[in-house]
Amino acid sequence: MREMATAHTCVFGLGWGDEGKGKVVDLLSTRFDVVVRFNGGANAGHTVWVGEEKFALHLLPTGALHADVSAVIGPGVVVDPTKLVEEIDGLAARGIDVGDRLKISDRAHLVMPYHKLEDQLAEACASVPKKIGTTARGIGPCYADKALRTSAVRFSDVLHSQDFRERITTLTKDRIRTLQARFGEDIELDCVNAADAVMAACDRLKCRICDTTEFLHSAMDDGQSVLFEAANGTLLDINHGTYPYVTSSNTGPHGIGPGAGVPSHSAERLIGVTKAYTTRVGAGPFVSELHDEIGDQIRKQGNEFGTTTGRPRRCGWFDAVATRYTAKLTGATDVAMMHLDTLANFEQVGICVGYEYAGKTSSTFHAHSDILEQSKPVIEFVPGWQDCIRKIRRFEDLPSEARNYVSRVESLVGVPVTLIGVGPERSQTIVRGALEQFVQIPEATTT
Ligand code: GDP
Ligand code: IMO
Ligand code: MG
């Protein structure tokens, strides 16, 4: 147990994912006993830079990088077992032994090879306006099977189903027939190989499967501190996001209850992560998107290419309408604003403060994606700054234009900005206000 009692905390995205959650979780992890993933699956890509060394985590909680932190994959996560084994082995090869610190919920569902195939086929065949631009990691089909129930596979089946291999082979054969009927007779998947791969990975993971719900209840009763690491972003939430251009899970702190097995309100500190501008990967409305050289410059300066798929990210000015919506939705207590450094070198910086649709300006986030698609951004410009801010560690030392920018965003979103990213490396961070006493920013790591 840590020396000081630490409020259970959730780190989650306020946007369409890739806000920099991995970096924030990594910075906080040293203060927590347990880090829990509770939603999504290998669609996530959470990056941490330690000096010049890059780590990208997809299924393991980012806290797993810290030797004394327990890493939990909760019931709400959909787990591709072969990917998870690859990730564990990849970290081991780099000297990080996840070992028995990892606990996989026996209630979590398995992403099967046919889920990934279905995801790819459905995307390839979808007509353009309804292409979601998924990560092709089988997320949607796996959550669909979970809701259907009869065709789902859970980790408890790995431990307790006498005929597990037979069951997954039958499920694979059945699904191939369905996929052939839907997408064409030439669809193939080697059922024996697919079952072998799942069996081999499950054999490796068996000793990590347990009742993580019970584990978390005991840990919390014993006074251990828990950090909940959300995947994806609140604008991708299945209920509240830009439907249908969303993922298939509850992506904010409201997902803790269903996804981790403890009450969502266990997490008292709710840190919503955003970039100092807005990005999105995949299809769907993006009101403040820039289709010009400014968007290209943000992409270049921010190195905006997907961690999971390598796709170029769409870039635009900070969307205060969308972020205020997700901050309210989630009850964010803190905002972590990443990539402030990326906005250097612009004469003026834009903030989207309203949406214009059918001749009216509003600051509400519409439920229908078509309305959002047709909305035009109302942009307020504030003076930019030219200096590189990557070496700055105190808010007061930032150029006044950068400070004013943060303050303006703060007042529009209605939540204090208590952590500011000024570069990808762990040490390139400013903390202020409530987080100042709480987060220890490490010295720069030289490798
Ligand atoms: P996540 O999915 O929310 O964890 O975010 P990703 O890791 O997918 O994408 C965030 C990207 O921004 C990664 O490449 C990070 O290394 C990088 N990053 C995070 N914070 C900062 C920052 O403050 N400045 C810069 N320049 N890069 C950052
Ligand atoms: P992290 O945790 C960015 C997006 C996909 C697509 C939509 C649905 O790294 O922030 P899915 O494969 O989930 O069915 O795709 O959601 N998406 C993400 N975008 N970061 C993520 O995760 C994402 N997870 C899903 O690009 O538009
Ligand atoms: Mg990411």
C-alpha cells in the first residue's frame, strides 16, 4: 500500500481518443497500487515515452510499466488473447516482467479470430457514408456477441468449460458459414489454425485469469488506491458519442461500474484528457476539422499518426462545444491538456466556441451525426506564441499567450486545467492546482 491515501482516480478521454491518456496514466501510476482497464480492447493504443524509448500499450493497462503496480483487465474489456500474449512477451523482451502482477477477469470476453475477420469484411463492404473506419481489431463483433450471449466466449469458459476447444471450433465453423452467406462464398478462415492459436494463447494466460471483481473489492477494502484507465474517448462512447461513428463500449468514468465491477462513484478524481487542439481517426463528424495547411501543420508538429493503425489523424482547432459536453457528461474534476507545445508557431490559435446550423448558432452537441456533419464551426481566435515551450515546467513560465489560451479553454469548458503536456516525454509536463501536490513529475530521462 502507498504511504499516503490516494483517492481512486479515473483517467479518460474527453475527445475521440488518442488524447494522451497513456502519458497521464504513466505519470500517475507511481501513486497507485492497482491500475485497471475497464473498456474497449486492442483498439486502444496508449503511448509512453521514457527518454527516447517508446512504449505503446494496447490491452495491458499502462500502469503495467511500473514494477510495483498490479495490472487488472476488467470484465468490460474485450481481449484478443493472442495480442495480449504478444504484448506481454514484447514487454518481457524489454526487461518489463508483467508476471503475476497481471490479473485478467474471468468475466471478460475473448475477441476471436472470426471477430477480426468480420470487422474487416464489414468495413470493406460498408457503403461510404456508413463506413466507421474501425481499427479492425474485432471490437464491434465481439461486443455484439456479448450482447447476443449464446455465441460469446468468456475467460471463465477457458477455465471451466470441459469442451472449450470443441466449442470454439464449432463457433468458428458456424461463423464462417454466416460470413460466407453475408460476404461471399470465397471467405476463408482455417478453423483448426484459428482454434490452435486461441488455445495456445489461453494456455499461456490461464494462470492470470481470476475473479478481478473480488480482487478489487478486497484491495479497496484494504485501503489500496486504484487508478481506472479508460480506453478510447467520450465522443466515441456507445451511448453519448457521435453515433454510429463510435466504438462499442462505455468509454468514460461511467464505464467503471459495468466494466470494472466496482461502483463508478468509487473514482473521486476524474481526469479528462484532451489535446490543446482536436483530432479524430476514422470516420464521423468533426465540426472544427481543418482541411487546409493549418490542419497539415498541426498534424506535422504533433506527429498525428495513429498508435494502433498508423493512420493519419484528422486535425482541427480545439472544440470547446464538444469538450464542454463531454466534461459535463462525465463530471470531470480536472482537465489534462496535452500537446500545448504543438500549437507553437501559429500567429493566432482558434477555438471552436459554437456550431452554426440552419442559420442558428448553438453550443449544444447534437445527437444526430448528419446535423453535426452539416454544422459550421464558430471560431474565436486568440494570439499565438512562437517560442518552443518544451523545456518549461511551471505554468507561470509559459508565454503569456499560452497562459491566456489555457485560461480561455478552462473558462469555456468549465473545469480547471491542472495538468499540461509540453512534449511527449514523461518529464515534459506542467502540473498546477489540485494536481500539484499529487503528481511527481520525473526528471528528464536520457537514454
Ligand atoms: P492515448 O490513446 O490517449 O493514450 O494517446 P496516444 O498515445 O494514442 O496518442 C497521443 C500521442 O501524443 C502519443 O504519440 C504521445 O506520445 C503524444 N503526446 C502525449 N502528450 C504529449 C504532449 O504533451 N506533447 C506532444 N508533443 N506529444 C504528446
Ligand atoms: P485510444 O484508447 C482513437 C475509433 C476508430 C473508429 C471508431 C470505432 O488509443 O484513445 P473500433 O475499432 O473501436 O470499432 O472503431 O473508434 N477508435 C479510436 N480512435 N483512439 C482510440 O483508442 C480508439 N478506439 C477506437 O478509429 O473511428
Ligand atoms: Mg491512442
